[in-house]
Amino acid sequence: MTWLKDLFGTEKPIIAMAHFPPLPGSPLYDENGGVRRLVDSVGADVERLQKAGVDAIMFCNEGDRPYSVSAGPETVATMAFVIGNLQSALKVPFGVDVLWDPRSAISLGTGTGARFVREVFTGVYSSDMGLWSTDCAAVLRHRRLIGGSQLRLFYNIVPEFASDLDTRRSIEMVARSVVFSSLADALLVSGPMASAEADLEILKRVKSAVPGVPVLCNTGVRLDNVEKVLAVGDGAVVGSHFKEEGVIWNPVSESRVVTFMELVRHIREKPCTR
């Protein structure tokens, strides 16, 4: 798993979310504020996150509710414009996630120079978005076609807002299969929805099933559980806890991030986390 440390510059990396407000075309988009408001909002969060010492940032169109499994070109274009405006301010590695469209995420990541992509690449689900069927083979061939092979792919195998229709295979079998047949670089384990705590037992089972493959916790990581999470997993994605009052739609609270990262650095120094 040396690539994980090479990419993020540390063991047990903390990837902080930079959530986009609603984008053009989504029901809650602020037409009066326009795209400039998006640049200002996301840019302010990125500045606070970097000052507080996070290891990486992941851009995501979290505000585009109701979510869709197919993003429009206006979503990718707007996210690319905002990220492009922030490029000179980015001091840590960054990744992208376009809910819930891996092909669009690969396109955005390649076009903006991202280092990694998070998505649900495999499986069939009953979800809030309707029947959700993925096509990993087509997505990875698209990555090859557009020259995105440098992107590390983080496969969310316990996705939010959805229930896996595969009821016969264990989570261990799914994890091993995804790594073998779908070329996952890393696996993510989530809770039932954004901000919800993931099941640590599931995280342990996935981790034990794929030795040598990074497994990170994807949702619900907080100050009061991060030590337990990092004792099992190889890192964490943190969004809601870094926001004012821990509310996902609020701006990033620099003081909350500072306190969290101070604890993480202390945890990393303990031999038992290695």
C-alpha cells in the first residue's frame, strides 16, 4: 500500500470534502448568486481546510439534490470551472466525485488534473435514485480512452442511499471480487447515508478480506470515533464533522478541523495504528 502514502504524504490520510452548493440545472441552484458564488463558497472551504492541515481534498456536488445516477454536461462543466479557478490555491492532493456518475467523475478528474476519484463503480442497487445499475467495464475503458490512467480509483462498495440487490454474496466476497475483476485501487465503506456512521464491523471484515489493498471509512467519521476508525481502516473521508455545528450544508469550521487533525496526528504516532 505504499502508493497511498506516496499520494497523500502520510499514513492514515484524512481526505476532507469540499462540497459544492447546488449547481446549474439542479432544483436548489441559486441563480442570483450564480457561478461566482460557487467559486467563493468552495474556495473559502478549501482555504480553511488547508490551513487546518488536512491531507487531501475531494470536490463533490453534494448540493445537487435530488441525486441522479447520470450527471449532465452542465454539472461537469461548472465543477471544472470552479476547480480551475481554485487550482493556484490548492496545496494538497485533490480528488473528485460526481454523484453518482463514475464516467463523469473520470472525465472531470482527467480534465482538472485530479489524483483520485471516488465513486460507486460496481453493483446493482435499489436506491433513492431508482434502480441503480453500474457498468465498471465501460467506465474504465473510458478512462483509458481519455488518458486518465493516472487516476487512483476509490470504490465505494457500501454506498449511501441504496441497498445492494446482491443478497447471496458476503461483503468479504464482494470486496475480493471487486479488487480482482474490477481493478479497484482502494475500497470505501459507508454508512446508510451521508453523515451516517459506518459499521466498524463491516470495515473490519472488508479490511481482512483484501490484505494489501487500502480500505477507508467513507462517512460518519467524527472526533469521538476517529481513533477507532483509524485502528481498523487505512484512512478516512470526512465531510459533515468539519462543518459548523457538524451540519453538512454549513461552511467549514476551521477550529473543528484543527482539533480533529491534532488528534489524528497523535493517533498516527501510536505504534498500534501502523
